[in-house]
Amino acid sequence: MPLIVIFSAQIKAKGQKFGPYCGKTPPPRIETGSNEVDIEFVTDSGGDNKGWKIYYSEDAIPCPTDVFHHSILNPQKRKYLFKDMITVKCEEGYELVSGKKRLPSFRAKCQGDGTWSNSNLRCQPVDCGDPEQLVNADVKFTQTTYGEKAVYKCKNEYYSLKGDDTYSCSGDGLWINSAQKTDLPKCAPVCGKTSFSLTSRIFGGEKAKNGYFPWLVLVDMTTNIGGGSLISDRWVVTAAHILKDHTTKPTLKVGDVNHQKGTTVHVKKVILHPEWAVDVDDRKNFNNDIALLQLERKIELGECICPICLPEKGETTHPAIEEVGVIAGWGEAFRVKDTNKIIRIATPNTLQYTRVPLQNLEECKKKVPETYTITSNMLCAGEKGHDSCPGDSGGPLMYQDPKNKDKKRFYIAGIVSWGLECGDFGMYTKVQNYVDWIEKTIEKVEEEEKDEEQLEPLKVCKKV
């Protein structure tokens, strides 16, 4: 009877069991994943055998090629082994955060158990925070993290967006436009917007309706009144002669054709043209009769109040001689009764307007005493029964912009300045000659005040 030898082998490592193995065929290659192995060999000790052998090799447990999601490892290898050192940073749009600290990168070491040191850190999406609010605009967004969009839109049709409307949250944590800039757009006032039409028939003077001339401003100097024109959401242009000097600040009424129902607006600065002659008793020289009023706070524009456009710089063909414009004001009103008689009407509460044709300046000069100064800084307009009167000074001489006929945009060609008598013709400051001064003056003041805290825009228009 042959001798029967019984044996078996079992391997244990890291909580795993391999085997049992027996017979003459060796077991396959076994990877235990541990540097500690227990081998259990069982035999009945019978027979005459050569024994057995075990061949083993060891290799460090590799660390993963990804420390955590969205991480970038440097240097990059196919395999990281025990004691390998790397620098870890995050993919574009993600950042390392440790508590409240943001880290540009960190060093990590491959440990003996196949894990990275400092693996408790994480790459989190960059958060740009809420996009900056824009005056007179709304901004829409859903999320504030990397790659998300924010879209700006002006509050109403009386503003026009200048610049990009869409911004993206960048990997730097900044909201940027298509040019990779953080500069915000602006909601610039839309000028010259009106419901008035020059096709309206006007005889001597008519009452204006709200929306006809929403830039008209009543300038109240207590002892006298005048007019002015809003040319932005914070600046009014008027005649210098009604303001006395730089220190006297008028009160303004805006937003309604009936000035008694208008909103009171206060003036912060009075800026007379530097070449306007101040403190003249018997004035015969109205050259440079123009001034700017800076409001204490911006006005929120709407259908009841918006600015008039300034004329183009340089030589233009507009307005042309005999071209019909419009004047409006709260001054003494006139109405033609017949061809020979003009009757004066009391100063109205409601804004009056009339059409006036532009006259040849040289022809007007012939009708004016030589003691009066007439310069190229003036326009002459009006005809019998259609003229500006006391209380209208500072108000606009308006013309329809020939480039925007369909949109009915108006620009201010002149400012009511002086005249010999009401109901014939009047002299107006030619605004075109002062556009450069207006723009540079406003720019200088606003640059000086850019760091001042700004008040919320004043709401004038009442929603119906």
C-alpha cells in the first residue's frame, strides 16, 4: 500500500486569505498588498520529500496620480512611490482652501500606506462673490462660481448701456468682460427723447403736456425766475445772467409742466463761463451768457424727466436760416390777437411753448442799437408774436436732430439770453460753441469728486 502524504498551505496578509494550496502545482503569483505575510503550512510529516520553497519580492504601495479632484501634480509621473515629493495646485477655476486661508499650492509626500500627506485639503470652485451693482441697472445671475455669467441691463429705455453687458467669473475670482477686463459698463442717459412733434400747429404759444420737454427746468432765484435744460442726470445748462454770481444757488423745479407740482431739486455748484462779465449794471454785452448747475444728487430718469442732447462739435449745417425750432418756458406769455396787436398774458404756472424760425444774425444786428454787442457766439430767432419773454431766460432753443427724425430726438441749439422787446425776435447763446467747455468742465468736477460718497439717485417720476 503506497504512502499518502497530506499537506496544504494558506497565506494571510492584511486581513485577506489566499489558498489553501496543495498538490504538485505551484500557486499563481499572489499580490498581498502588504509588507507582512503569514504562511500556514500543514503536513502529516509522512513520506520522503524535498520540501518547498517560496519566492517573494516587495514593491512600495503606489500613491494615486490624483491627490483629490481637480488637482494638478508636479512633477507628473505614471507612478508615484514611497517618499516621492510633489507640488500640488488646482485646475483653472479652482482654489486650495485651508480653513479661511487660500493657498496657491502645497507640498505632499507619498506615504508608506500609499496615501499622500496633506490629502485633507480640497480644490474648491473659485467664488467671485456677487457681481458689483451698477447705477441705473439691474444685474441677473444664478451662481457666483467659476464660469458662471452675470448680465447687466439698464433699468428703462431712458438709459443706454455703454460697454459689455455679459461678465464671466474668472479663475482669478474676478468678474470679467469679453476683453478680460473688470471695467464695468455704464448706463448712460438717453438724450432728446420726447413725445412732442414739430408737426403740431402752434399759434403764439400753447400749453405743453408732460413728456413734451422733459428736460425743462424752472430756475428759481427768489427775486426772478428763469429756465434751464437738463443735459445729463446731474447737470443743467442755463444762462449766466440770471444767476448773479457763483455763490447764489437757485432752487430748481423739475418733472412737471406745472412747476407748482414739480419736484424741488437743490444745486451743489454754480459754474459761470470764465469769460462771462459779472456785476454789470446796465448790461449791453451778453457774450458767453452760459452757466452750468451741478445738482446735489443724480436724478433717476424716466418719462417725466430726461436730458436734451447737446449739438455736434464743429461746423454743421444745422440749424439753417429759417429752420423752425421750439422755445419753451414759464415766462410771460404772448398771444397774437390780430396782425397788429400782441396781448401780454400773465406769467403762467404751466409751461408754454412756441415755434420760432432761425434768423440771419447779420440782419438781426441791423435792428439792434450799436451799444449792444453781437458776436458769433449768438443766434437770432423768432418772429412777430413768437418770441421768448422775461422769465424764459436760460431756457432752450430746441431743434429736431436731423439724424434721428424717426426717434424724434431734440438737441439744444441756443439758450435764451436777451432781446429788445417781447414778441419780435430774441438773441440766444450758441451752445455749439461751448460744447467743449461744457464737457471738460463736467469731466474736471466729476474727476475731483470721484472718491466722494454718492447719494442714491432722486426719484422724480411717479409710477401710475
